[in-house]
Amino acid sequence: MDFTYSLAGIFVGFLVGLTGVGGGSLMAPLLILLFGINPAVAIGTDLWFAAITKTVGGAIHHRLGLADWQIVKRLALGSIPAAVITVLWLSFFHDGQLHSDLLMTLLGAALLLTAILILAKQRITAPLKKLHRKLTPAIERRQLLATMGGGAAVGVLVTLTSVGAGALVAVMLAMIYPLRLNAKTIVGTDIIHAVPLTLVAALGHSWLGNADMWLLASLLVGSIPGIVVGSLAAGKMNDTLVRYALAAMLAVSAVKMIWS
């Protein structure tokens, strides 16, 4: 066990507790850019990290009743099969992992999209609420299809990059269900859906040989106290400032990934 990685776990855990954004947007770039971990191994290990930490968070949100289980099922109907198909595709056609350059580009693009959505979320949801009030009787079927289709896209993205199960799903839910879900329910639904998705993707990457369990243990040792401290500090910091700082950090990481 390397406690240098535990320090990275503390940092990522603190930011997750502070912002609610999933570790997938933060951990994989840190492992690749700072520690030089092979991108495929970083992504596979990060998926295990996300599955374990979000299981804890999901249990809490379930206990508090902060999840819409019907929407969780709709998301999973799209995301879980997509994750399985993506793992099989990697196994049969790419020897278990994509070329490092392609992985870096995909991960950078996913990070950049996440950064944009973090900044745009509030501006997007307000006009959508007005639109949904006018269209509510006619959009139930479209919501079902959009949720399953969005879940499938996220399943592919998460399996390939480990990014997307957090911020991207949260924004997608806010866009599809602006009247049905409030902020707390979006977070709970997002986290609970991420548990089976990241677990399936993590198991797939382990099967492909893209996971380092000692690295995972080192990260978890630091992340648990980091999440606690970050959660305690969340109510004492300016939300807008934190959001802009996080988006800037993700954007910088994205540029480094794409141009490396």
C-alpha cells in the first residue's frame, strides 16, 4: 500500500464531499497526469473506487428516501446493458483496452463536457421548467425513452472513461424531469443509479485486467476521511465559487488530456 495515493484519495474525497461531483471526474485524471498510471488501469481502478464510495452514499440517500426508484430503473435499463456490451466490445475487438492516446482524448472530452454542464446546469433548468408545465400531459412516454437512451449513452461513456455517472446524469435528470425531481432527489437518484452501473463496469474492467486492487485500497484509506471533512465544510463555503473552481480544474485537466 502506497500512502502517497492515500493523499490523492483525501484530496478527491474532500472535493466530492464539498461539491457532490463524483470521483470519476477527479480521480482518473489525477492518477494519469500526476502519478503516470496507465490510463486503462486508472479508469478500471477508478470505477471500483466510485462503486464502493457511492454504495455508502447510496445507502444513506435510500435511508433518507431521497431517490426516485422508477427513474433509477429507467436509467439502469439503458446503462447496464450498454456497459456490458461495451466491455464485450473492448474484449473482442480491442484486447481489453483502447489505445492510450484515444483513451486520453475520450477522457478529456468527457471532463470538458462535465465542466461545461457544471456551469450551465442552473441556466438550463429554469426555462425547461416553464416548457414542461405546458407539455406535461404529452411527454411521459418521451421522458421514458429519453431516460433509457440517456442511460445507455452514459453507460458507454462511464465504461470507457469512468466519467459521467455523477455530474452528467444529474444534469440530464434536471433537463428531463425539471418538475418531478428537486435538487436533493436528483442527487439521491443519481448516486443510487451509479452504484450498479459502476459496479458492472468495474467488474468488466477487472475481467479485462484493467484494475489495481492495491492502488484502490490506498485511495480508499484517504478518501473516507476526506469525504467526511468535505461534507462538513460544504455548508461553510460559497457554492458559486466552489462550482467555478471545480469547473476550471476539470477544464484544465481536459486540455492536458486532449493535447498530451
